[in-house]
Amino acid sequence: MQEFYKRATLRNEGLLWLMTDGQIIDEKFMVYINDLLSSGEVSGLFPDDEIDNIVAALTNPFKNDNPGVNVDKDNVYKYYVTRIKKNLHMSLCFSPVGENLRIKARKFPGLVNCTVIDWFQKWPTEALRSVSKKFLDEMDLGTQEVKDSIIEFMPFSFDVVQKQSTEIYKSEKRNIYTTPKSFLELIKLYKNKVNVKKTAIEDDRDR
């Protein structure tokens, strides 16, 4: 985080910090993320002497960008925070599955108040078919007719699971989530199974 702050302020670089919920091992780190999102300032991130060095390094850029404004530590520090807000952006990739996101949003309001939330909706059938074709086209699956059938089956099977998950929720009150990632995992599993089976058959033939 210190490195990001220095690059965003001293070097005036535009940065995007991408983080998933799986990378947050200790929830204490959410305090820093919340401060970053809320105000741009993270309390205690730098010791006082290092803050003085940063302010000194930003004095000339501050003069150039703010002619006629009084050059003192408070104004330069505000300029430092402004640069952070301008250059350092954060993209948090959190799963809505389960209670984790709800609990984090309640404890750390910056997650909701200071972000733009993109809810990723389910892929349309045509997109699923296109992804299936991209990953399976490279495989040797026999005739083109067989390959086309397998490519068509992937989005069909995914759609069946989505519909069935709705029925399970009605009867069992239990959510089963189907996401674009699980569709990619489905294709990856199929490719692995085909390769394992193909290798086993070739080994049997050679033996």
C-alpha cells in the first residue's frame, strides 16, 4: 500500500489496484481499504518523518499546479491526498454468495458508500455458446458434427442446472449458484476428462 501511495503521488502515476475477497486473509486489512475508499487517507500508513519527506518532494509540483496559493505543510498535504484520490483507484472483486459481503458492507460502509457496484448478470445462451466454441474448437473431438453437438450441449446443460437450482430453492430453500466462472470450470473439467480418457485408451492400445 505504501508503494502504491508513493507511485500515485510522487510519480503521479495512474494505478488500478485489483483485489479479490480471497486475498483478504486478515479482516483488519479491511480497515485500511475502508479508509482508502472513504477519504484517501490511511491513518498510520507512513511514519511522521516519511510524511515530511513526501511533503517536501511534492512542494515544487504543488507550486506549479497551485500558483499563488500559500505553500505550507497543510496545503501540500491536502495536495498529496488529492493526488491519491485522482490517481489511485481500487477494484474489489467480491462474491455475493453467502453472508461475507453483507457482513463486510455493514462493518465497513466505504464498500457501499464510496464504490460503484457492478452486479454481473448471467450470460445469455449465445455468449455461453461462443465461449464453449472458443475453448473446444482447438480439441480433436472426432467429426465436426460431434464437435458441434458437444459445443451446443455445454450451454444447454448449464441452462438446465440454472433452472433446476430454482426448483431446489423452492423446495429446499437452498441456493445453488451458477456463475460464468462455474461454466468455465465445466469446460475445463470436460477437457481434462477427455484428455485423461484419451491417454488411458492410447496406453491400453499400445500395451
